[in-house]
Amino acid sequence: MHWMADWPMPFPFLVKKASGARLVDIDGHELDDFCLGDTGSMFGHSPPPVARAIRRQATRGLTYMLPDEDAVEVGRLLVETFGLPHWQIATTATDANRFALRVARAVTGRDRILVFNGCYHGTVDETFVRLIDGKPANRPGLVGEFRDLTRRTEVVEFNDVAALEKALAKGMSPASSPSRC
């Protein structure tokens, strides 16, 4: 996977198995997993209650892209827990970021975004930028993308508070034809 080229590892890590928060590769190397499948395994790899739920769901169908009674219950619990009436469910980091960007752009009328250098924001095109010698540039590996993604994306080094404040002070220009919620 192209984004793994950013990892500072001396060799590619090919997972053989995972349990709890440990990964074992095909050569027997064991590593602690601080990523946990980008939260897909936030409770660890294959904890028994999750494995049981997956087995139960597999007998009813793995995916049908339609709501079911569980979705209705999850929606009710989200409203009850957080007090917000509307929810958008995402199954990937890419979708979550795409949805968040669309809502933010609709609410603010602005089309520019800010990302942190070297951070993974899913595969939303505008987030595939990084700083090279202090200047924003398209990240390598984004096959087929020919646009200058830096035109709509501000890139700031992670943990550089002064650079973040400077970028935010510039403001982000409003979109040419904003839509409002």
C-alpha cells in the first residue's frame, strides 16, 4: 500500500496474525500496535465479544448498504449519549474525513482546508499534500492526480503551534458559491 512508504521501518511488515494489541509478522517479529487498524480494532484485535458479534452478523449477511434494526438502535444510543439528533456513519477514515470536510464547507462556505504534515487523513485527495523543504507539495504515490492539491490545502508541521496560529490567522478564503445548511 503506497502510504506505507511513509513508515520509518527497515523492512515491509507483513502481518501473519494479531491479538489484543500485538502484531506478529510472517518472520515472527512481534510489535505493539498503537494504530489498531485506524480504530477499526480500537478494542484490540479480535476480542471475544467483537468476534461473537461478527460471527452473528455473518449469518445474517455481511453488508447490504441498508439500515437494519441494529442501525436504528445505534442511532438511538448516539442521540441519547451525545444529544445530537443527526449522525453520518462512516466505515473508513477516508469517508469520515470526506463527510467532515463536506459538512465544514457547507457550514463555513470555505473550500480550503488545513492538514498536518505527515499525518494520515484517509485518501481524500486534498489531504495528500506534505511539506518538502518547507514548501507544500503533492505527496508522491497519489497515482492519477494531476491537480495542484496545495491550492486548496494548507500544510502545517505537527505540533508547531506558531505555524498553526499563523496559518489560521491568514483565514481560509470562502468558496466561490457556498452552500449553507
